[in-house]
Amino acid sequence: MRTIVIEPTFEAWRGRARELLLEGVPPEQVLWSDEAEEPCLFGAETAPSSPRPPASAGPSLKVSSAFMDLARTTAAHTAASRWGALYRLLWRQTRGGEPHVLALATDPDVRQIQGWAGAVRRDIHKMHAFVRFRLADTDETTGREYFVAWFEPEYRIVPLATPFFKKRFASMDWSILTPHACAHWNGTHLHFTPGQPHNPIVKEDTLDPLWRTYFRSIFNPARLKVQAMQSEMPKKYWKNLPEASLIQEMIATSQSRMQEMLDTEARPARPAPRNAYLDSLRQRPAPES
């Protein structure tokens, strides 16, 4: 039995998995761990400080890009058994004679890994939706503003989620701080640093009232479904959302606001604007049926 201790990253797992695969070590002979501080029953093989020379023995093994994408996503999960499950599925695709195992939706290994990957994707979606930047500083020389945001993801998704912000907010400098890792963008380069245990952002930003105004303006009391809203916006995210302070009030007043909407007389329709092109369309004969 071999115990492998790695950093909790896809790259660390991929490197050791490749070595074990080329050596022909089956999954049942490997124990995976990413918590080096915990004592192991067997002697642990930690990741080497310098890359090991590639193994020369063994056949050339092909791994599908679909599996690598799935493994990269699953690696962001925090389940302790994910590394072993990924290696077992990797073994089955290559040395186990099951190259199309990912197509077996009812396979226990595939279902488990797809479930982990789905949870990670949902967490990424929540991060994209609920990150709120606050102005932290302004460069007096260039006038360039620096924004910072705090988010508490459930999984280690920062490297997977931040390219979205790099593309969407490419023209401003920003940092996204989380307990797992922090991402920083300076307009040209994206880099990562260790996470922070607590939210360092304490003051309200000038953009917070704008978020609340926007949220209040798009709220439709006639379409309120509290359970559906909390499913899409779980309460654990509310403490970091400036607009969340309005939610209880808007729920409480939704019935009266809806009745007010029903009691309001309909406004008269405005006449159609004069437009030569639209007038020509109205004058065209109706097509024959």
C-alpha cells in the first residue's frame, strides 16, 4: 500500500497520478491525502520539491480531454475521497480496458464524480452572481481605481471562477478575497495568493446604495416566490450582499405593493411615434393566407 500526500490542486494530483499510472500501480494499492499535517498509518510519499524524471517503462496511455476537464473541475471539491475516485476512473479508462467509461451515466464512479463536478459548477455560478466589488483605493497619479470583493465559496473554485471576472472587468484593477485563495488582477496579469480567514472589508462603499436602488427597481411583488428566491440566492450569501438588507422588508410589503398595483388605473396608451419606415410597413397589404 502506498500513501500519496499532495497539495489540494488538480496539477499536484495529475503529476502523481501520471507517475503511478506509468508505473502500473492499481488504484486499490494507493491511499490519497491532501492533508500533510495528519499522521498516516502508512509511510507517506509527499510531492517532490523538484519534478521527477518521467518513467520510461510502460505503454503510451491516452486520456480523453473530457476526463481531464472533468477532473480539473472535480479537484476543486473538498471531498477527501475525490483523488482516489479520480485515479480509479483514470485507471479504468487506460489500463482497465474501459476507454468509454465516461459514457456510462449509471456507473457508480462516474455518477459520484459527475455529482462532485456539478456541485463545483453551481458554486462557480454563485460566485459569478454574488461577488460585489467595493472601491478600495485610487491611484493619485493615473487615476486608476482599485476594487476589492469578499466571497465565501463552498469549494476551492477561485482559479476556475476568476477568468470570468478577468474578462468582464478587464479595464479595472481588482482583488477577490476568499478563505481558500485570493485572486488579483492589475489590468495585465492575474495572480493568486493564499486565502484570508476573515472578511477584511468593513466599510460600506458608495456603490452599495446603487445596488439597493437597482434591486428595489427590478423587484416584482406579483412574481414573488420566497422558496425559489432562497434557492437561487441562499441566505448564507446575504451577509455580503448590499441589497440583501432590503429582502425582508420587500417580502413583508409585497402583498400591499401588489394590491397597490392592482388598484392603480391603467395609463392611456401613447400614440405610436411617427416614423416613415414604420408607416410604410403599416401600409403594406396583408399577405395572403
